[in-house]
Amino acid sequence: MRRAAWGLALGIAAGALLMTSHVPQRAIVTAACAAGAVALALLAGRMLSGRVESTSLSGGDPNAAALTPLARELFERLPDPLLLLDASGRVVFANTGMANAVGTDPQRKPITAVLRVPAVLAAIERTLQTGEPATVAFSIPVPVERHYQAYATRMEQSPRLTALLLHDITSVIRAEQARADFVANASHELRTPLAAVSGFIDTLKGHARDDEGAREQFLDIMSQEAGRMRRLIDDLLSLTRIELNEHVPPAGLVDISAVARNAAAALQGLAKADNVTVAVADVRNLPQIRGDRDELIQLFQNLIHNAIKYGREGGHVWVDFALAPGAAPGRRGGAMIAVSVKDDGEGIPREAIPRLTERFYRVDVKRSRERGGTGLGLAIVKHIANRHGGRLAVESKPGEGSTFTVLLPTANGANSAVSPAAPPPISGVTEVL
């Protein structure tokens, strides 16, 4: 291969020399073509003579020696694990991807010592015997579970090697599992209030038909359960819509402090019912961000609503702003606006924080349902933040409350002076979700 490269370099040099000399154009083209032909001939000859060189690379195995250095390099650069077997089922070649997949060097080992998966071994044996291609799915459980689709096929040219190619389908399997879990969870969340409503309807049709007190009580509960189903469906539709547009960056300019104030104002009724005081910091000259106003209002409503629901009765919720230069990973030093929503509730256990943005995850299931939670609020917050190029950080310590901070990039990277009054920080665990 090195000699071929020298031939190609000589051809290019000869062409360049002719281009700088006083030779008719046709002669230049003819000479350049001749030089290129010589280089290609040298390269082709080197590739065809690769079997001799391959013998030293294969330890004298004639089957492995049939692979030229070019073929070996091509197989080695494949992103998927690949190995070649001789007629006896012994590995004559395996690329690095295959060695990584099986956790050992498969070279010159029987396939039964490399992959101990009965379905795959049976498919390989069938291909070795009949020459018919075979496909089978299997899993490797350790050290981390991986799922593969195996393809076995036998070559028709001599020597008749059998190729085994593995395609990693772990992400596909996990996506299918996540979708199945989502459907199961959504069905469960809807089934519970629906069953309650159906039961009360049957009761009202029966012995409680003429009981005015029971009728009013049951109708109130039915209204609450119907509202729960409505909120769940609304959140599901909202999450779906946000996910569909998550890859499209918003284009509008938004005053983030005005958005947060509007979100807090819309929740004053709920705050008053729980005797909670919501305080939004008064800031001036805050840079604008590029965003979708409606989505950002929903983001802050979800965060403030959670702070009201899970804070202490008669407590406080603070909404504050600050500039955090270059706070977003992967961004080129652009300024970020950090908007934090802090409560003085009982806090969140450390082990629960990484799962807060999972769909339908609740730290306290009973309390969440009693307060009308759907388990989707923080998942919506995370996807909205992602669409705006931002991040969600959570800081909490049991007994001292929680702080949810959304980091959003400014529209022009401006560094305005913002120094709002803020409550004392929490000395607890911080997670960026």
C-alpha cells in the first residue's frame, strides 16, 4: 500500500511539473492521464498481491490469508461487529467491534467459545450447512444489557467463509419498552378515575337515587375525578405537541421577567387558598431571550404550581432572576438567564431527584393525586427547556425546601447587571436534569 501511495504521489508530482512547463495543453492532459494510470496500476497490483502480505497477518491460515489488507481495513472500519468463520466454525477474522461486543479476542477460536447463545449458534450452523442466510435477535446481559440482530450468510466464492454481522438494536428495544411503559402508565392513570366515576354513577342509579346528601357528595367526587382525567389528557396532549416541536428553536423575543410575573399572577388564587405567599423579584434591564411565550408561561406555571402544592401551608415561594455567563454546556460563552423557583417545604429525598422529570413519576403518589397532580408537569418543563436551548437544575435538602432553576440563553449574549434579592441558598444536593 505504501508503494502504491508513492506511485500516486509521483503521478501527481509529474502532473504538476508538466502544468508549470511550456508544453501544449493536449500533451499535458495525455501525460497527466498516463501518470494517473501508472499510479492506479501500482495501487491495483498492490491490492491483488495483498494475499501474500495477509499470510503473515493471519498466522499462516490460508482462509484468513484470502483477505487483502484493503478488505481487512474495510471490515475493521465497519461500525457494526463482524466476524468470518471457516467451514469448521472457527473464527478466521473478527473486527474490533466484535471483540468489544463479546468481551474477548475471538481470533482463531471456535464460534461456540465466542458466542454462547443457542439461537445464534443454531442459525450459524444452519447457514454453514445449507448456505441459506439467517437472522436472529438476541441479548448480551453483562456488563450492560445490549440487544443485537445477528445476520449470518455464507460466501459463494472460494474459500467459502461464513460472515456473522451484529447490528446493535438496543436503542430500538429501549424505545419500544419506554413506549409500552408510557401506554401502560397512561392507561392506569385514566382507568382509576374512570372506574371511580363509573362506580358512583351505578350507585346513584341504585340505592342512592333518592338520597340527596349522598348525591351531592358523589357528584362532587365525580367532578374531581373528571377534572383529574381532563388535566391528564391536557398534559398528555401538551407534552406530545412540545415533543413534536422540540427540534425547532423558537424565534420570538420574550421578556422572561414579564412571563414569570404573568405565570405567578395566574396562580394567585391557588396560592391564596393554601395561604402561600408568592414573591416575584422586581428586576430591571433583564436581557430578552428567544422563546415561545405560551410555552414559557406553561413552564413557570408548572414550577410555581408545584412549589405551592408541595411547599408548606402558610409558606413562601420565591421567584428570582440572575445572569449566569456561559452556564449552558456546549454553548460558546453566551450569557444565560437563571430563573429560580424556591419553596420552603419539606424538600425532596436525594434518591428521587434524578427521576423527577420522568413521565408519571411522583415522589409521594398519594399526596400528588390528592393535590391534582398528573406526574407530567416536570417532564413538560424539561422538554420546553430543551427546546429553548436551556437546562433544568434541581437543588433540595429534606426539611429546607427545594429550588428549581431554569437556565435559558439570552437572545444576544448581553451581560446586563442583575442583582435581585434572593433567599438564602440551600446547602443540599444539586442535579442538572
